Amino acid sequence: MDTSGSAPPLRIQNDHEDREQNLICQEEPSSSRGGWGAAIFIIFVEVAERFAYYGMAGNLITYLTNELHEPVPMAAKNVNTWVGVSSLLPILGAFIADAFLGRFNTILVSSIIYLLAMVLLTITVSVIPLHYQKAMFFVALYMLSIGLAGHKPCVQTFAADQFREDSPEEKKAKSSFFNWWYLGITVGASAAILVVIYVQDNVGWAAGFGILTGAIAVALAVFLFGYKKYRKQGPLGSPFTTVAQVFVAAARKRHINGTSAGFGVYSRDDKDQHETRRLLAQTSQLRCLDKAIIIDHLDASSKNRNPWRLCSLNQVEQVKLVLRLIPVWMCCLLFAVVQSFVQTLFTKQGSTMVRSIGPNFKLPQASLQIFLGLTIAVAIPIYDRVFVPTARKFTGHPSGITILQRIGIGLFLSIISMMVAALVEAKRVGIVRDQNLLDNLKAIVPMKVWWLIPQYMVCGLSDVFTIVGLQEFFYDQTPEAMRSMGAAAYLSVLKKPVRRKSWLNADDQEVKLVGLYCS
């Protein structure tokens, strides 16, 4: 670079580097903090939260139709609206955590709101008079959404923060952490499907919601119990401001040719060499943004740097990291479509098939989802304890394979799951035609529901690779100051809404389902 100009070297004294220094100071905890000893408390909190969420959401439409006497279309609309709001609010919660409160405080506040919402739900279904019950129920339901807004994007990120990136052992442990984290989520969700929904249907709604409320209360107590073990990071200011500064600075210097123009480039101060946070090397992609680090005559004549005219190399590379996430995010949107089939079309397939076990018991149509959870529960320990060490011997990579390779394998398995589902559906439709059941929409097809197990199992394997890979990728590739936003971006992949027609109303729609799976 050209540094022949006569201007003195620039020193930064502004809010952006103050926030960076704030991060440095807070990332120098004692060695007794963090690691698995702290992460295990946070994992328990997430298991309890997923237990409560699926125990409530999994049977929500039943409560709306049976207890509040809503028509099925209205109940379905209310459930979808609530799920949509609960999926979008984490973006706001992540921004508040990164910019204002920090992850620990955000988790604490959101957990208290979550607990209050569950208490209100329990009181509503047990003692509130029926003519007030509906209004109170929806107030509590959307209070729960507010709790989810801060909880969902921060808990996983805060747990991963417990592993230091400058320690090879803790970095390897962090890669393993994402596997066990997802296993915990699966255990919590599966337990809710097996236990809580049964209690709600056979014992009472008050008992069912009471169990969920108790789980959240215990989780909050456990989270506070581990307070002294956590590594905490304070807020670093608005992540959107950091991104905007790079774009504005690059646009202002768009007429400068190359980074060798002017008085050189601004990289970092000497004090940055002692930072414990990761330093990013200059990359060749998105070179138009590199103009934001060029020192021109106006910058050189100023005592203090204007962050809207001159950005550090690390700041520019952080923005590049964010932009490079977009193609991966877009490639994984169709994975959300496959995910949605598990709770919808797979379940509807099962509802038309023979589900009897013996003369007196009929398997609930949604219960086959337990095979998804069982597959994940078996596959994750095998992946972490067998596959990773074996692959590491051949590749030399600490995680056995790279994160993108893991995501790619998962996406390939999702294609296989659709192929398996299409073959099973083709066989089911063939039996429908052979038995002349095309005009009898309520008839049970003489085909055992166990035929659906392989597609559930392949979907579970796909989740082990794709979902865990996405969790680790969005955490690892997102700048420290934006990691809650990165978690929100990952969650938005899995919550992509899918519009579809009901395929059970006519035979031609049944046939089209095979094409839908294959597409």
C-alpha cells in the first residue's frame, strides 16, 4: 500500500471502537467461567422451553376448537397467525439483545415474561369464566410470543459464547456442543408430545398447562443458579449502524481507484493487536466495499475519524461476512418446505392408513413424529462419538467435515426423504385405485401406517446434518456483535411459511402429491 503521504497516522476515538474495547474487556473472564460447566445450565433452560412450547403449541388447535368452540378454519387461522408473529418477533428481540441489553439480560427478562404468560394461561384455562376466557387466553398467548422473541435468538448464542474461540480445546468442544444442544431440543419436544398432550386430552387442560408452567419456573431457577459460571457479553450498539457505515463510506469514495490511492488504508490501532476477539484478514470478495478503508485527504486532515467516511478493515470484513451468509440462507429456504411436510402432509397421509395396534388401540396420527425424534436421539451421539473422530483421521478437520459439507449432506438427505415419501404415496394411491376407494374420501386405505416410518427417519437424519450445521454456521460466520441477529436469521429459515392446497378433498389432488414430493 502507499503510505508516502505526509499526513500523520490516524487514531480512532469514537463509539465504534469503544464498543469493540467493551467486548475485549468482557471476554477476559477467569478461567473458571464458561465451558461445559456453564453451558449445561443453559442447555437445560432450552430443553424446558422447548418442552413448554411444544406442549402448548402442539395441541393448541384442539383447545381452540373443543374448549373455545371456534370453527376449524378460524382456529387454524388463529394458530397460523400466532406462529407467524412468534417467528418474526425474534428478529426484534435479537436486535434489542445485540444493541441494548446484552444476551444474558435479554434471556432473563424474556424468561420472566415467558413464565408470567404460562401462569396466566394456566389460570385462564382453570378458573377464568368462559365468557372472559377467550380474551384472556389470547392475551396470555401473545405475551408468550414476547417471551419467545428474546429467548429464541439469544439462548443458543449465549450458550455457545461460553466456549472461547482462542482455545483449540474449547473450539473443538463448541463444535460438539451444537450436536448435544439439538439433541436436548429434540428430547424436550418429544417428551412434550408423549406426555403433556396426553395429560391435556385425558386429565385436563389445567393440569397440562400447570406442568408446562412448572417446567419454565424450574428452568428459570436453574438459569439463575449458574449465574457465577457464565461468561457474559454486554451490548455493543446497533449492528445495523455498523453495516450502514461501511456502505455509506464506500459510496462516498466510489470514485477513488483502488486501495493504493490517497494516504493508504486504515486497518487497526496498535492496541488491537492485544485483542482476544478474532481479527479478520482482508479478502478479495466484494472489493467495492474496500473503498471504505481508504484514507483520503479529508480523512488525513481530520484529528478524529468520521465513522461514516472511514471504517476499519475488521469492520469492512465483518460486513462481508454478513453478505456472504445470504446465499447460504437462500439455498436453505426450500429445506423449510420439507420440514413443513413432517407436521402436515406426512400426518395427513397417516390419517388415511391403518393405525390399529391390536383390537383396542389406535395410534394417534401425529404420533409417528416420535420416530423423527428417536432417529435424532440415536444419530447425534453416533455422529459426535463415532463419525467425527473417524472422519477427522482422514480429513484432519477438527469437526471431521466442514460446516458447509455437513449442510450439503443434510440437504441431499432431504431430497432422499422426498423420494421415499413419493414412493410410499404412489403405493398408497395405487391401493386406493385398486380398492375403488377414489370416491370414498373417509375410507381407510388397507395399508399399514408403518410404511411412513422410513421417510420420518430419513428426515431425522437430514435434520442432524442440516439444522445442526446451520446453527453452527450462522454462529461461527456472524460477527460477534451480530450473533443474536445471526440466530434469528437461522430461525427464519426453519419458519419459512408454505402455502399449499388441501390434497385430501379430491383424487386429483392426491395424485399431485407425488409430484409435489418429487418437485
